Amino acid sequence: MKFKITTLYKIVTRAVISVALLAAFHVLSTDALAQIAIKGETIWTMAGEPIMNGVILIRDGKIAAIGPASQVQIPADFRVYSAKVVTPGLIDAHTVIGLNGYLNQPHDQMALDGSGAIQPELRAIDAYNAEEKLIEWVRSFGVTTIHTGHQPSALVSGQTMIAKTTGKNVDEATIIPTAMIAVTLGEAANSGQGRSPGTRGKQIAMLRAELIKAQENAKKSDQPRDLRSLAFVSVIKREVPLLITAHKAQDIMSALRIAKEFDIKIVLDGVSEAQLVMNEIKASGFPVIVHPTMARAGGDTESLSLEDAAKLKAAGILTALQSGYESYVPKTRVVLFEAAMAAQNGLSQRDALAMITIDAAKLLGVDGRVGSLVVGKDADIAMYDGDPFEWTSHCTGTFINGKLVSDIVR
């Protein structure tokens, strides 16, 4: 009898667990198709003033309606979620996650090939792991879009891409397969051990030589088909910008000089000494992805300041924040925290949020799809149980293309 009761208990227990798992699976699997309403006590649309006591309706992965609850009626068949604060999905304007992974082992560190100083042909999409745990981790803070690729540790380390922080493979995740080509000027780009480049002068000479060659190739009717030439020709044709990481004022000026000489598009990255050449950056018209607010000072970054983002904003320069490249575990920062600290050091709350939403989207050229909560845009949304910039607040849910993708919803 004891055996029978134990056996029956096990059968019932397993049945209950199976039903619960099936129910959970049904909820998760139908979220992708469900019509969704999100209610927020405060909704930061980033396309105007915040909406108090607002509602967002989502259909087929797009924002179908948004406004005060008094003006937006929620249909009876919509699944409803609620939050204290709702924002657009956050955008990390420069990172290396997806190429570099959380294990910090050679097999998951794909953001740098040290065999050559100039390798613009290396494609981020060929090294991107859509299921890297760091992607899941930053997504849990509300990050829905990343600009990722080869790290700033070589003169020309490779290409970058723009992706959503979802998808089982790179094709599902990718928004723009080739966004920029990563260039680094300064100490980080010197190869050392007698290899080129070994000085700042050699860095610029090597880069200039490649761009001159690309100018000549662009004029030929029968253009070379090798991968390096094709990459640099796309720069000369202004199809792909250079993402130039430069921290020292002299390196920032070298970047601006190269851009003017070859009439190419660039995005400045890092710029720890921007305050020394702010007028020149402003006059150039090029945008800036400023160093992480809480980055450590030292070497080329010895002059960085917690107030750099605010100073760039005050100068009228289009600026976005980044998690950047970190050599230590877990290999990434979180842009939400970087923006929170920037908001404590000269930026308003709205301007800090803009640097990880709409301003980042404009800089990356994806503002037609993401970066603000506007009818017709992708339903990429982050929900919080308090002020997103308060350390005690939590991201309670993240939606990408109208699908719930975060693990915690309260």
C-alpha cells in the first residue's frame, strides 16, 4: 500500500508540473502573437513630453496607438501589462558583446584578431553569437538594440553591426549587417614589439595609404574584388563611416583631419579630451559616442570626466552613450547605469535618457524604427518599477518587436 501511495503521489506531482509547464509555455509562445497593451504611470515617448497615466497598444510587433488612458481604449482581447515608468527600448551605441562573451576565455573572445593591424574585411556578423549570455543579461535591464563589433585595440580591427538583443541566430537579430568600420588612434592601436604601427605618425600614414588606394580603386571601371579593397572603397564612397576611437586631443584632431582630407563620414568615439577641442568637433558636424560615464581614467583616458556627456550636449553635438569595450569580466557595462550617472553630472534626466534612446538611434541611423515610442515604430519597450535611474529600481519587462523577451515581469 505504501508503494502504491508513493507511486500515485509521484504521478500526480508530475502531472501538476507538466500542466504548469504547458501553461507557462502557452503564455510565452502566444506573447509573440498577442495584441498587447502597456499601461504606464509615466511614459517617456522621447518624441515629446512624458505621458502621465498613459497606454501603449501593440499590434503585429508595432506601436499601434499611444496616449493618455482617457484617450486610448484598451480592447477586451488585449493582454495588459503595467509599470511605474515606461521608456523606449534602450540602445547601446557601442559595445562588443555578441563577439566577446562572459566567460572571458579564448573561445568566446572574437572581437579582435591580433594577426594584423589593418583588417577592415572582418565582418561582425560572421563572429556574432546571438545567444551569448551577455546579450540576455543587458536585455534584462531594458537594452533592446546594440551597435556591436570589433573592439578598439588595433588600427583597423574590423566591421560593426547593429542588432536587436533577441533572436536565435545572427540573421534574426541583425538590423544593419555592416554599420561602420572600427578604427583606433592612440596608444591602444600601437602593435608593439617592433611591429607597425609603433607610433601615432605611423598609424596615420598607414591609414592614409589605404584610403588613397581606395580613392584610386573607386575610380576604376574594373574595381578590385579583394575584401580589404571593397571595405575601404565603401568608406570612400561614403556608404560606410569610420568609427574612430580617439581619446587624446591630438588623436581627435588627426581623425578630423583625415575625414576632411578624404571627404569621408566618421563617428568619433571615446573623446576623453573633447573639452580641449570642443569647438573643432562642433564645427566638423560629426557625432560622438562618448566614453562610458564611469570609465576608468588612465593612459589615453587620463583626462576623462563624469561631465563629458553634459559638456558635449551643451555644445550642441549629437552624442550617444555606450557600454564600450572592457577587458575584465563580465566584459561589458550597462548603458542604463552610465546614463544614470551622467544624469547626476550635468545632464537632465531627459537628455540622459535621450543618449540611450532617440539620440543613439539618430546617430546610428535607425531612428525610423527605434529610439522613441511613436505609432508605426517597432514595439521595443522597457518597463520599470520606479525611476529607471534610481539604483533600487528594476526593469520588470522588456519587449522587442512586440514580444516579451525579459525573464521577469512583476
